Amino acid sequence: MADLTRAPALSPALPTALPTRAELRRAAPAAVSAVAMAVMVAVCASLQPDVLTVPGLSLVLSATVPLVIAAQAQMTLMSVGDIDLGIGAFVGLVTVIAATSLVSSPVTGALILLGLVAAYTVLGVLVHLRRVPSLIATLGASFVWMGLGLSVLPTPGGTTPAWLAAFGAWQPAGFPAPLLPILLVAALVYLLACRSGAGVRMRALGSNPVALQRAGLSPLAARAVAYTATGALGVLSGLVLASQTGGGDVSSASSYTLMTVAAVILGGGSFRGGAAVPWGVAIGGVTLGLVSVVLSLLDVPTALQSAVQGVIVLAVLAGRVVVGKVLR
Amino acid sequence: MHLDNIPPREARRRGPDGAPVVTASGVTKTYGRTRALTGVDLEVRAGEVLGLVGHNGAGKSTLMRVLAGLESCDEGRVTVRGRHAAPGAAAFRGVRMAYQETSLCPDLTVAENIWLSSRHCLPRLRRRRAAGAAARRRLDEMFPGHGVSPRDRVEDLTLARRQMVEIARASLVDALDLLILDEPTESLGPDAARSLYDHVRSLTARGVAVLLISHRIGEVLSVADRVAVLRDGAVIAERPAAGLGEHDVLTLMGAQVAERDAHRPAPSAGLPADRPVVAELRGATGSGLRDVSVRVGAGEVVGLAGLAGQGQQDVLERLWRPARRDAKVRATRAYVPGDRQRSGVLPLWSVAENLVVTAMRGIARRGLRRPAEEREVVRSWVERLAIRGGADAAMTELSGGNQQKVIVARAFASSADLVLLDDPFRGVDVHTKTGLYRLIREEAARGRSVVWYSSENAEMAHCDRVYVLRAGRVVAELSGDEISEERIIAVSFAEPDPPTAAGRAQGAPGRERPQEARNHG
């Protein structure tokens, strides 16, 4: 063992301070998103100078928090090469649980939420063992989440537990409150997906499952871990969303499903699997969330907002492609 | 040969042979109808390098997978250090294999890849650093001046560096019993190859067994202590490498050893003058090819032979998409892919639809399909090739051989003048093959041209002319009676011309060499 880990006598490849071309290329998508984000903040500030104050930033950013967390969930699944088309309904179901069971009996509510995480684990195991495409499995699951949510709370409503409402209303001086959960969750996902052994296995599964198997590791376990993490992040996203809306609505997050995919792609992830980009996803998610703020500040008619939002996303993606080509 | 500075073989010899590390006795393995291994007895002993040679389809890769504990054998047994071991057993932990196609995750860094495969002998704490340090140290030992940093992602590395990382990955384990190297020098330069074999010698000096698979026979002979020759799924000879010449090995492999320069490709020889040329490559270079000239006449069956992956598929690709100026193709083309599951079959369609999809446009009139004519074409082909299940069967209901018939019929049912075959008869039963060979000859007699890459040299007997490729070059052009399995094996293993070899040896400057490599023996 000591034999393997003894420090190298000579190291020809000295770590350099400057990033290599390959590293630049990988960071490019997130950088393009960051530029887009900065532009949007600047546009907001020029229209409404209050945006640059702490309460203003809190207001602008708060809507993006659940989206960013859900995007981290999506990224975790995409790092193993799968995709989650049920995340929107799942987040909606969590808000329903938070507005009903979690209020009436906190213990039952917590157990139900744990059960939902476990359901994601089971989903991952099924996807792996039955070789169902994750696309189909998660799409099917989305109808289950939707149905469960509707049967618990047919119409939007309910109240959130006091502690959750307090978290939603928390306004610290000095820094915008929404930054805290965004950075905290990104750091957490970074530790899991980029620094831990489990993360290496997950990315290996997305990158080359044969190599993972030849190394004597179980692809099933890696997939189960990824799905569990996705479920946990989905629950977190739902709780944050409920804290902001103050109630439960199973369809409140239905737009998340595709928005999260877009956020991952904006942040530098890929459908191929193998890459984990938590910081990029945080930037991509905030960028996406800011688009609608900018559009409402610009007085774009609500009916047109989706179309304009799509065009902006396409423009950022095109920028990503161009930068990628330049750096190749 | 670029291993010239290894001490002479006699000096390396140890006295008594070591204890057997991995032993295979009477091992057989069958995939469907193909008998990959037909009873292999092989013993790899501690402290020796065993060279394993054999031609395409001799069973090398299957044998390796069985010896490495990745696959079970049908009959016979594999023992590791004298104990019977099932695949995946802990006994196989010390048996490590460096794969030719590498077994690395492209999206992960070098250190992460090393951690994945060697994690049980790395400390739990600070494992990233430990894995990186281990990777760097082993790479420094094996390939001084490798230029790989543990933080590099594998996808950003060159092919040669990936191969280095793969070999280092395989050798990084606390107790290495057997190291299997599968074509390790295929993408390495001469310098790296030499330092790898230096390291291999130092490993064997410490009692590790090494199994070396390579089609560079000269290399095997200069590194190995013993050489085992695999042919038709069995070890037909096991000889000490000392005193064995390249020609002896080739003869054992079934080659008819011809004089070195018996047949050089002459640019215009072979193609009968009265045949018009339908397709031609003139000095094609780049993307795997080096100065390849190929001519295909009307009504001719031209074979592309040699070891797998020496540029044959690139020739087909150039003929299929003649985008560059060096390719001239004056014929409509059809392509029969080798990997039928991935790029041949349309699994949801019926046999008839699969068969007629290419011909459909030729049959249609003004863009509208003509079902009656299509049915007629399908019926005639189903009859001609005796496709089981008939025209309406679902494609996935068919056996592999019958699926292959449909794929081949698809190409010939079209009006294409030039049909490109990309090793399409792998894993197809003999009966079907015979029918398809006849079909190819019949269609050629009607004036169609066929370019046929096959990894089975026996199939080349059905060709009018055969180009043998090696490392992206045409090394021989055989025609008529010259085409025989023995000749093809002989030319496809022939070492490059002496000037080239000398150039490679000179290109490798002398370096500081590891202590063990100089002193052991």
C-alpha cells in the first residue's frame, strides 16, 4: 500500500496555474451563461435600480432557488446518462405533502418525504434491472406523482409549517438570502458528484459502464445512489418552493421538467452522461430564472414570454457552441 | 525492431521455471454457433513473459477474457495459483489486463480512473491525492517523459497517452500475479514501447507473470520467454522463444512463408486491361490510410484483407463517400455494414420493408412507391436466398444468419453498381455463408463490382483480387491462385521493410534505463 502511494520522485508534469485549453473548453458553457446572467442583471438594474440592493436581489433571485435545486437533481441524473422527465411533478407533489401532512403531523409528513426519496431509489433500481429507458420510466413516474398529488390536494391550497414559512420569509441584512441555499446546495452536490467516491462511480457509469464493471464495481449501486440523490434534491426543491408559495400545488412546478434540462445544458452538462457541473448548473439555473424577471420588467406581454424565453435560451446555447468551436 | 537494447535472451533466462500462476486446462467456449475455444491448455508461470500469437478469430481475446476471470468457460477449468476459480472470484484480483481498446472512462481524470480500478489498494483518506500520486509514479516508472498529469481528463489525451494510462492502470494493484497486455504497443511510439518492455522485465524479475498478446511477432519474440501459438481456438504449439524465428512462428500460425519481397503491389498489375474501372483510390492518405491505391474493375470482386483495423474500413469509407480528390468512384453504391445490430437492421420493420428500403427509390415512380413491384422484388429475393420466415416476418424473429441475408439482399436488390461489404459474415453459419458467397459471384458475373473486407482470410478465396493492408498501407496485392489463407497471413504479419525499421530504431535515442532492467537475469 505504501508502495503505491509514495510521493513521486520526479514529476515531469508540473501543475500549472494557467488552465489548459481543454479546461477552458469545459468551462466555456458556464462562462457564456454567466455572461448572459450578468447582462440580464445589468438590464434589470437599468430598468429598476433597486434591483442592485440587497432586498431587490433577494426578490429577483428567490424565484430561481427551487429551480436551481431541481436543476441540480436533474444534473445528478444526467451525470449517469439518464434523464428525469418527472422532476417537475415530483417537486409539485412535495409541495403538496409540505402543505398537508407535514403541517398536520410532522412525523408522518417527514416519513412520507423519506418514502418519496426511497421511491426514487426504487425507480433507479428498476431502470437498471429492467433496462427501461430512464426517459420512459421517469415520464411514467411523473403521472404517478401527479396523481398522488391530486388525490391528496385536489385544488391548490393548504398552509406550510411555521418553520418552513419562517425560512421563506427570512431576510438577513447584508446579503441576499436566496444566495445561501443556491451556493450551499451547489457545494453539497459538488462534494457528492465531483469529490466523493460515489460521485466518481456515478460519472464512470455515465462515461463508460463497461470500465466500471471491469473495475469490479456495481453499476446498479452507482445508479441507485444517483437516483437517491436526485430524489433528495427534489424533496429539497419542493420544500423551498412551498416555503415561497406558502401552500401546495401539484402542478406548480410542471415547467421545471424541461427548464432543469435546459439549465444543465446551459451549465455545461451533456445528455451523454459522464459530466457533473454543479457550479455551472447553479449559474445556468439562475440565468434561466432571471429571464422571466427581465421579461416582466421589460413589459413583454405574458402571452409572448414563453416564446421570448425560448429564443433567449437558444441564443445562449448558440453562444456556447460558438465558444466551443473557437476553443477546439 | 525497436527493442534492440534489451539484454540478449540467454542472459535473461532464469534457471528453474516459476510456479504456475494461472492455468487453463481443456477450456472450451462457444458463442452461438461459433466455437471460439476448442480446448485450450495453457500455463502462465511466475516470472515469465508468455507471448500469445494467433490470427484473426484464433480465439485470443476470448482466451484472455477467460484467463482474466471476466468470462466463464463452458468446459474445462481455470486455476489461479493452483486453486480453481470462478469468474469474478477474489482469486482474480491479482490478474490484471490492459485492454487494447482501453478500459478508461473518457470523462474522468486520470487519477479518478486509477482510483476506480485500484481503489482497494489505496488508502481511504485523501484518496484523490493517493490515486494521483500512484498514477504519476507508475507512469514515471513505465514511460519516463510521458507528459500525462493525473488531473488530465482521459478524453483530452492522445491515443498513445491513453494507452500508457491504461497499461499503468492495469499494473497498479498491491499484489500483481499476472499482467495481461493486449496489443500494448499498437498506438505507442518506439520509445514508449521500449520503456514498457523494460518495465515488463523488471516486473518478471520480481516474480510477476506477463501474458503478451501482439501481432508484432518480432516484438513478441524479443520480449517473451515462451511463445504459445493459438489457431482455431486451441494452442497448437508452445515453444521457448529462444531459437525461434519469425518464420517459424508464422509457419506455426498456418502461414505459407513466402519470400519477403515476393509480391510487391504494382500499381496497374492485376486488373485486366479490358475491364473498365468503376472506382479508384489513388494514393489516398490521411485518417488511417497511407498512400493507398486501390482499383476496382466492373464485374470484379476485390477483397481487403489483413489483421482487423489496419485501414480496411477506411478504404470502404473512402469509396462510400468519395469526398476527396484522391477517390474516383463512377458507380452508384450500396453498403453492407458489419455490425448488423447497430447499423444494419431496422428492428421494428418487417423483412420485406428491411429488404426493399434501399431499392425503394429506384422502383418508385415520381416519388410514389409502387407496392406491387416492391412485393415482386422482395418475393424474388426471399426465394433466392431462402430467407426463413418469409417476407412478412418481423425482423427480430429471424436468426442472425437470416437477418444477415436480408441485409445483404438489401444492397443487391438496389440498382447499385458497386457493393461495399464491411466484414458482413462474422458469426454467420457456414450454410448461409455459402449461399451468400454464391450470390456475390453471380452478381459479379452480371457486371456488378464488389469490394469486400473480411477478417476471415478463407473468404478471400472468393475474390478476384485481394489487397492486404497493414498499418494503413497496402502491403500486397494478390490475384488468382496467389490468394490463399497462408499467403494472406504471411503478408499481413510481415514486418515492415528494413529501411523503415532502421529509421524507427534510430529515432529512439539512448536513455537512462531502470536499474532492474539492466541487472536482472
